Amino acid sequence: MVPSKEVIVGIDMGGTSLRALVVNSHNEILAVEKEPTNVTQKPDALIRDLAAMVEDVVRAAGLRKSQLRAVSIGAPGAVDPEHGMVYHAPNLGWDAVPLGATLGKLLHVPVFAENDVNAGVVGEHALGAGRGAKELVGIFVGTGIGGGIISKGQLYLGSRGAAAEVGHMIVQVDGPLCGCGNHGCIEALASRTAMERDVREAIRGGEKSCVLKLMEERGKDRMTSSIIQRALKKNDPVMRKVVKRAQYYLGMLVASVVNMLDPECVVIGGGIAERLGEYYIAPIRKTAYENFLRRHDAERVKVVCGTLGDNAGALGAVVLARRRLNK
């Protein structure tokens, strides 16, 4: 029997999909719901969908809404966790949306919001690959590249709540244009979006690749992590080259972050890391170690793959909510 008011629903809110988990006081997942994100909706309509999703997942866990203590959301973009405000979420087309207050009125429970990557890093630190580390950096590679910092065991936000935007560290001056408007950001060089751009450019240039055929066969209009994995299994030369280049830049990013912050652990998360595991991480680790300023004991800094997969953000959101509720 689940004690009353011990259940928290965690939501990972992405530009592609919404994932909701019912989590008990022991951080056990009681039910999961997933559905596509309708980014064409206005914010109020999408928030109503979130409310319905919360009610559905609570029912799926065999519980009543009266047993729900809180809802906590990892949302993309610039988020003010104190007020539950999403200031800017380009993937959703949101600007200054009071997510926490609006959803709270619909559900009649406290609703918390945090940046989605920060939530994912907290999840991996509290429950996943970074458990026990006092100093940790998380780097999540997907459509973009995001990061989070744990310092002295706590999420570090910086003076304006904008810390750890590692995806927009410039690693190649005059490099490719990034979505942020700058050139040469790591996101423009090593994200899944950047990799797809490079694959398509190589094919247009006459290089042979099975990637577009794989996408067509599986009805994909984007180069997903599963497509990357399948192309590598087929020893596709273009994919191998593009992945190798992305791994190199990510290794240089890890080296720069470690030279700056000296964490105990760097966790690499996101769909590509989850799919490819050590195949993906090992070259990143090797390049990072070779470029540490302090190399004689480089192995003391663990560079590892995340272990929570798609649940990292929602579980991290639950952990953050519990900490705020217990203050």
C-alpha cells in the first residue's frame, strides 16, 4: 500500500515527446506514460494535456489523485525554478509561460519546474551513474547538447540560473552556425542535429552511405539514435567518420570542463550514449584524458555513460521536488 501523499509524478517534457512517471518514496517507478508533444498547440492547451497525462498515469499506477503529493517537470529552455516559469523554450515555441502556476491550478497540487538537462543530471547524480560523487558534470547529447553541474553534492545554478550551458562553449572559431546564433559551438559540431547535417552533406558530395535508406525504411524524417546504431552495425563509412568527429569534439569539451572544474565524474547521457554505450564513450574518454592539464592521475576523473536512460529527467525532477518539499 502506497502511503498517502508520498507519490510524486515526474515529467520529462521534450520537443518530441512527453514522459511521465509515478514515483513512490523509495524512488520506485509505479507507472509510465509517454505521448508525442504537440508543439503546434498554444501553451494553455499543452498544459491541459499535461494535466490529463498526470491523471492518466496516476490511474495506471492504481492510485487516486488524492495520494499525489506534487508534480515536477523538467522543461526545455530557460526555466525559473523558484516561480515555475518557462521564460524561453524554442523547441516548444514558448516565451514567459507560467507552467507551474497554470498546471497547479488544474491539478490542485504543488507543481515544480526545472530545466530538463539540470533535472537529468540530478537524476544521474542521485540515482544513476554519478551516485556518491560530490563534484560532477553531466553532458547530455541529443538534438542539442546540454549540461549540468553538481558541486558539493548540490545542483549549481550560477548567479542567474544559467550555469552549465556547455553546448554553447565555442570549440571551433568560425565553425558551423549554431542555433543560438554563434559559430563553432560544440552543439553545432557534435549534437545529433550536427551529425545529421554532416551525413547529408557527405552524401550530397558523392560519398556512399546507407543512412537515408535506413531512415526511409523505418519512416523516419530525422536521423535518430537507432538509425545511427544501425548504420554503424552496417559499417557505414560516412556514419563512422561523422561519429568519430563528434566523439573528438566531445572529448575536447570534456577536457575543457575538467580543466575548469576538476570534477570527480563526468556523466555522458542522452539517446546516442544510451544506444552505443562504451563504444561511444571510450573515444571521448581517451581524447579527454589526453588533453587534461593534469594527466598523471587522469583516471581519477571517471568519464562514464549515464545509466537511467529516458527516465533520467523525470526521476531527477522528482528528486528536486522532494528536496524542495522537505526544506
